[in-house]
Amino acid sequence: MARTRFPDEPPLAAWSSGTSLDYMRELVVEWRSRFDWRAQEARLNRFRQFKIALHGIELHFIHQPARSPRAMPLLISHGWPGSIVEFLELIPLLTEHFTVVAPSLPGYTLSFTPGQPRFGTEEIAECFAELMTRLGYERFGVQGGDWGAFIGSRLAARHPERVIGLHLNLLAVRRDPKIPATTPEEAAYLSELKYWLKEETGYQAIQGTKPQTLAYGLTDSPAGLAAWIAEKFRTWSDGGISRDDLLANVSLYWFTGAIGSSFWPYHARWHRPWPFETVTVPTGYAEFPKEILRPPRSLAEKAYTDIRRWTVMPRGGHFAALEEPRALAGEIAAFFSALR
């Protein structure tokens, strides 16, 4: 990090063309000189953690029991560029009501070994279903955002008899800007979608088509890795993420060398059909105002046919478990309380 060679910055507003140069200079100094990884490691080690051989990989997961032995098991899944760091404040809130199973996604951080098989969301969903079987949970709740929403939706669509309910903080709805709008809400959403597809999906294109090329730079340069991840944390959040949480997440990717393999769900999504048609299990949704896309209920109900709870949250963004853990935990508990 001391030898980081920084680029210049175009004469535009900071962040308008990517991660701000001034911000990155500060972040590298913070990571190198002041960030306390051992403190973050201790936060992780509060929880019961395991590895299990499944589907040709060593899957890492947290398995944290509830206070009640009769509590519902709940599988929670993170996304990209996140990790189990997202759940460090959420899990203690959830164990008031649930026994929590929180895997590191295959190919992500502690679930990565060089040369291992690569998984898309379809394979991850089957791997997680097998994990819950191995743990003795034939029926369980599912919660997720980002790729976790796709994984949870696929799991619920393929194994509805096992999923008690599905709670999401991102809706895995097809992103087709050409569909006709039938309501003002749909028109507003399609306008937002067109902007998103034009201005905010460059990372998806490179991670979905040439992930290996990008992996060289981000595996070799800690500053490059931090810049790639930090821009998403800033753009997709409501400003409620601390530097310590950001750097703990980046550090976990850096120490494990897992950034290249973490791209693989994008490659799979780019080259495969949509991973599910409809979800029929009871579904709940927490709509955070700074989420990357917020489809209206009329469109969501085409994919999720049994929406039981839809709550518009007052603040928070894409990384809801980090930004608003107490609010998210409350929504999850409220949704599943009606399904017990």
C-alpha cells in the first residue's frame, strides 16, 4: 500500500467517473496505518463457524443457535461485493427469534480455495439446500439481498416444500426496460431502470464477460481492490456504513484472494437463462429507499405470487444488514411470526 501508484482524476465532479482520488488516498492511509484487523477478527470469532465439504468445495458458514431450542432455522445469504461481515450486527438480533445459518457464498472469502469449481446462483442454491439438510433442517426460512435474493428465490422456486417463507430486501425481478408500463409507478420504475442499465452496470459487463482479466489487477493491488469495492458501497448505500465495516469486508477479500472467483455469479447470469420463473412460497419484502432498483408491487407479483408483507423503510440502501440491522431484523421477525 505504501507503494501504491495512484492515477490522476479527470476534471469532473468527484465520484462522477468512479472512486474519488482524494477519498482513495485517505482510505489507503486508513487501511495501512489505523485500521485494526484484529478487532474485526474478534467480531467474527464471536460466532460459531464451520467448514463442510459440499459439491466439490469447502463451504464456510456461521451456525448460531437461537435462545429457544424450538426456534425456526433461518438461512441468510449475502451478495457481491459483500461478505459475512454484513451480518455481524444482524445475527445477534436475529437469534432472539431464529437459529441462523449464514454461509459465505461459494467462491467468496472463506468459502474459496484456488482452483475450486465455480458456481452460479443455481449451483449455490442447491449447495445451500444440501447444507440445511446436513444440519438437520428439512424446513426453514430464507432471507437475502443482492445475490442472496437470487439464491433465495431460486431455492424457494425449486424446493417450495422446504421453504417456510422467503424474505427479501432486493427483488429479483427481470430487468427489461421495454415492457409496457400500465401504471405511473411502473413508468417511474422503468425510467429508473433505463438509467441504471446505461450508467451503473459497467461492472456487470466486465465481471460477466471477462472476469479473469479484471481479477489480475484486483488480486495484485490492494488499493485497486479497495477502490472497486468502495465505489459500490458508496453508490448503493444511504451513507450508513462505517470505514471499519468497509475495510473489514475489503480485508476479507484481500486476505483470501477471492475477488476473481466472486465474479462468477455474474458470468453465469450473463450466459444463462433467468434462474427462476415464479416463487409461490409466502414472500416478504423490505423496500429500502436507496436500494439500486425498487420494482413496484404490480411487477413484483408476476415473479412472487404470494407476497404477504411489503414494507417501505424510512432509510437505508442496498447493504441493509450493515446500514439498518435493527430495522431489517425487525422486519424479518415480523414477517416470519405469521408463518410459525
